[in-house]
Amino acid sequence: MNVAVFLGAQTPANPSYIDQVVEVARVIGKKGHTLVFGGSGSGTMAVLAKAANEAGVRIIGVVPEIFRDLVDKNNDVIEYVPNMGIRKERMAALGDVYVILPGGFGTLEEMADVISWKRMGIVTPKTIVVNYKGFYDPTRDQINRMIKEGYVKETVWEDITFIDEAQDLESLL
């Protein structure tokens, strides 16, 4: 199974977030799955690649040409794509399940897109959100607001699972 992981490229202020990234890699390795990610050698992406490599995970990095010089050395396969939008589409196409870790605006956009694409029937994988320390509580609240106001159907919850910690991922993969 290909596990597409969307996460930030920055290093978080709280080091406990790094532990969650490492745990995701450990679980993917324990299950014998393949990691699909943004391929970068910076921030939490580099942590994910290193931990996945140490866990014996096959790693596919999908890298926009503009970041060719930032590619992580732990990638087993590197796919270069023209831009960030195509990277997101390619990662979505390769993934059998999507895992969202804490991140910035790019991660938030990626989460919104894969959930929207699932709702439209463009992709089939489920999205698992690692809501460590309540990071995505405001996002969950916004989804509930969109449901309440009639912009999103309540069945969206069939496509999204929020978990509190990365170790909870083990029973879902």
C-alpha cells in the first residue's frame, strides 16, 4: 500500500511534533507499506524520509522542479514534476490512503484538495488527519460549521478520520 503523507517542510517550534513524524514512518515500516511524500530534504519532510529509511520503508519522493536542489537523499524513487499543483495531483494519484500531519498553508491546502477530490469522485482514498495536540481542532470545527450551514454534507465524515496521535495510525493501515 502506498501511504501518501502530507506535512510541512518547516521545523516546528515544539519538538514533540517531530516525534509524531517519526512515529508515522515507524508505522508505515512496520506495516510494510511504501511512503509517498513531497521528497524534500528540509524540515519535517527530511525527518520523515530519514525515519522511513531507518524503518526500511520504500520511499517515493514527488518533487517540483523548483526544489530540485532540496531533494532528500533517502528517496528510493524521485519523480520530478513541473510545479506544486502537479506534485499534489501526482501524490494523490499514487496514494492508497492519505495521512495529514501538522503543517502550514501548503498542508492545509493539500488536505482540503484531497477531501474535495474524494467528495467529487476524483480520488478514492480515505484521509487520516493526525490531530496531535488538537492542531486540527479548528479545521474540524470549520468542517462542522460548513455542514451546519449546508455547504458540505454530513457524509464527509465517512471520508475523514481524525486521530489524536500517530501511533493510532497503526490500526487504520
